[in-house]
Amino acid sequence: MNRIPRIVILGAGYGGVVTAIRLQKQLNYNEADVTLVNKHDYHYITTHLHMPAAGTDKPENARVDILRLIDEFKVDFVKSTVVQIKPHDRKVILEDSTLSYDYLVIGLGGEPETFGIPGLKDNALSIRSINSVRHIREHIEYQFAKFKQEPHRKDYLTFVVGGAGFTGIEFVGELADRMPKLCKEFDVDPSIVQIINVEAAPTALPGFDSELVEYAVNVLKEKGVTFKIATAIKECRQDSVLLATGEEIKTGTIVWTGGIRGNRLLEEAGFETSRGRVIVDEYLRTKEYDNVYVLGDCSIVLNEEGKPYPPTAQISIQQAETCSHNLVATIRNTPLKSFKFHNKGVVASLGRGEAIGVVGKYKIKGFTAAKMKRLVDIRYLFIIGGIPLVLRKGRL
């Protein structure tokens, strides 16, 4: 009698959770033993985290309980932290147990990329999880409370955001929307508050359409955001940021959104990596092991020009669809499918009622783009939870 193959999925981010959901739909009972491992008992919607971080929405609206998404008769859920991956032994070491596998899917998510900037790791906050955004929101409110006790410390109300990519731009848009309410609540003159967005690249939203970038920057400037473009952060100190220009900005808050790298566990496992990310083959497998798939922030997928696609939720979801197909195909001894990324467009929020985006050949902005952003969020809720989840959280 043949043994049932064991599939272990590490991480319940976009790639991991969609892989698990598709496997439970595609596999027959007892066709495979599927286990999903995650350190939290919830999946969080990363593209929504900038809102609770700024305090314009509740953190609970960005999370979904994993047990609401999976069929426990088809997928086992293990709440634990991954300590080590041992691909040669086909084992995963958790903090409280060990799992053996026949096929492994790694979707552990990335870690903030500091680019070697001194003090960044110790002194900057990052938007990377439900707990981290709670911390940022509470920290921002605390700065206002401290200012009321020490009104000469205007640096408490200076907020520096490092990075003007998608996350940075979306965060400063929400933060600018939040400031009038906080100023009213704490009886603070709004003119004292500063939101400064620093970006080392020559433009905000690098790689985005220049006309839309100009629109976005103008919208955010009108909301009170100051931009320092083509300006690198040289050092993050406990109470200030030193720029490459020599300027020092006194601040009580540094939020870093300047990039991510892969997960250190992949490097430690012996996979060939670049900044903690693995270049996968056309089937999303590592070149060392044809039974190990890598998705999302941990993977590098090259386009036709040989350049890596940016790690986005969209590409992670599409990778999960290909990965689940190939796992089922391997078990059933049918042909594998090559991964082909289909760019369905990108939309970046600029705060309440404002956004920019490119959908197909069309450029959209303003209220239309904001509505499209909401539809994108609702579509993802439908993918992972169907109509019931859309009805519960469709107001995202």
C-alpha cells in the first residue's frame, strides 16, 4: 500500500494561505496530508496594514482567522514558529516539534531590508505585521501626549517615513488624513506637525508612471506631506535622522518602509539566495531540491528581460495558483505548469478618496482609482473566503 504524500506549507501569507485553500479544493480525501504552519492563528492582509498603522482603521479589519479559511478535514493547521529548515533530511524544526515532509512550500514572508544603514534596525519602526502596526499607532498617539507635557519638543510631532514606494506612499497618505483628528483630540496646532517622506531614488514610487507619480506627490503635498526625494538616509539615531546631504532631522518617530529582503531561514538552510531570496525555476522550485517550492517575498522570479519581478501580493497569489497545480500534478503524475506572471494592474492609495493606478492600458486617478483599490481588496477576500468573507469584511 502506497504511503500518503505529506505536504508542509510554511507561512500563511498570501502565497501560503492561497496554496492551502486551492489544495483543499483540488485534492481528494486521503490523496495527500497537507499541513499549514504559521506563528499566528490568523492571516493578515498586508496591503491593508498601512491604515491601522496610521490609525485610520482597526487592526482587526486586516486579519482573518485561519480556521475560517481552511477545511480542517483536509488541511491541518499548526500554530508554531519555524526554527530551522533541513531540506536534506526533509524536515522542518518548529519551536515545539518537528515535521517531516515529501513536498515543502516556503512562504514565510520577508524581513525589513536595512541596506546597512546604522541604527535603522534599532531605532525605526516597520509596517510588517498586526502587532507592529498596533505599536506604530500607539507610538504616534503617545508622541502627541508627550508633546502636551513638553510643548517645546516639536520633534515629538515630526514624523519621518523612510521610503516612498507603495507602502511608504500609502502610509503617509493615511497618516496625513489622521493628523487633523489627532490635533483636535490633543488640542495641538496643526502647523506644528510635520510628515517627512525620504526616498533615495530619483522619484517617488520608482518604476510607476511619471504622470501618476506627479499627481500622487501633489495630492500628498496638499495634505501636508514634505518630500525629500533623491536623498538617502545615512543614519538613524534615537532622536533624529541624518541624511546623506548632511541635514539632521530631529524626530521622535521613524517608520521604515524602504524595502524588504527574504527570510534568513532560507540562507541558513543552504539554499542559494540573493538578499535572502531564492531564484526559483519555471515551476517555482529551488534548483537544489525539486520537492521544495518557494513563494512570495522569499522567491525571485525573473521576467523575460532577466530582471526580478517586484514582490507583490498579486504575484504571490498567482504563484500559489501555479504551486498548488504543480503539487497536485506531481502527486497524480500529470504534467507540471510553468509560472507565467499576468500583470492585472497596480493601484496605490493616497488616503481617503484618493489613489492612482494602471489597469491594462488605462491610467486612473482620484476617486475612480480609490474605488478600484477597494474592488481589488474585495476580490482578494472573495478568493480566500468567498461571499461570506466579503460580507464580513468587504468594507475594507
